[in-house]
Amino acid sequence: QLKVCIEEVSKRGNDGEGSNGRGRGPRYGPNANYTAKPLKLDFSRFNRKEDPTSWVCRAEQFFRFHATPAVEQVSTATFHLEDDAQWWFQVLMQETPNATWEEFKSGIYATYGLHQFLDYFRELTKLKQQGTIQAYQTQFNKLLAKVGYLPPDRQVSCFISRLSDTVRTEVQANCPTNLSTAISLTRLYEAKNQS
């Protein structure tokens, strides 16, 4: 069956038909007819109904993907503000006409975020596994994203310390050095305990 597939691909190449079937001429190398399709990434809108942390994270992903220069980040983001957020931005521009992305983020967090009311690190350290590892991991990651940078050993410590007793002991015994390893071990032991 593999031989048939190879022959079919070879035949298409010899007929001048590319891998996409559009007849773009003969091949000159393994990827000669491959053209990456332009990726359309949407820049989501912000209208204060969601936590600005997620919106800012998606905006920064957009900026990295498109290599948006720092001087264009604020103006790009502001095209995607709606309702009250647009009014807020107009006031920001009156106060700080050349606001940097960091100043913009600080302003949007202060105005629309819950940061001034919540201590996310405290929430993270109080989080306790009560259901599945998946549910705990999801909640942990949400809070960790809002806390900001924590060294890997602190991430592991926070994650493990609030696991159920049986799983926590087994995971600690393996001394994971990063969060991914701790999560993998946790899932492994959860599956073992369920079988």
C-alpha cells in the first residue's frame, strides 16, 4: 500500500502536477511546489466583558506572530477596542499621547481588570484539587497566568502542594523540576490510582 502511494506521488510529480493538484510545473526539490497558505489570525475585540488578561495575552501573541514593531502595538490594539474601552483610550491619549504598550496594558488592567481587588498569588496558593487533575490544572494555569512570572521551582511547589494526599506524595517522591513534568506525573498517578 505504501508503494502505491509513493508511485502516485511520483506520477503526479512527473506529470507536472504539484502536491496541491494545481499543475504548477515539475518539481525541483522536495518542497518546490509547497506554498504556505497565508494564516489569517483574528485580533479579538475588547469591550470590557472579559478579563483583560486574556485579551492582552492574545494581542501579544498576534504582535509576536506578525512581528509588530513596538511603536505600532498600541495603535494596532486600539482598533479593536469597543464601547467603554474606546472612551477610556481617548482619555488615555489625552493624558499620555505617546503611551507605550506597557503603559497601555497597565491602564487597561487598572481600569477593567480585577487586579486591584484580587491577590492572584494568594488565590493560587489557596487553590486545592477537589475534582479531576484536568480541572485542577485548568484552574491552576488560569491563576498562574494572572500571577505573572514565577520561577519553575515555585510553580512546581504551588502545584504539588495542593494536590490530593495520595497523588501529592507520589509526585513529590519523583522531584519534578518543572511544571510540565509535575503535571505529567500527576496524570500518570491519577490514572494508576483509578485503575
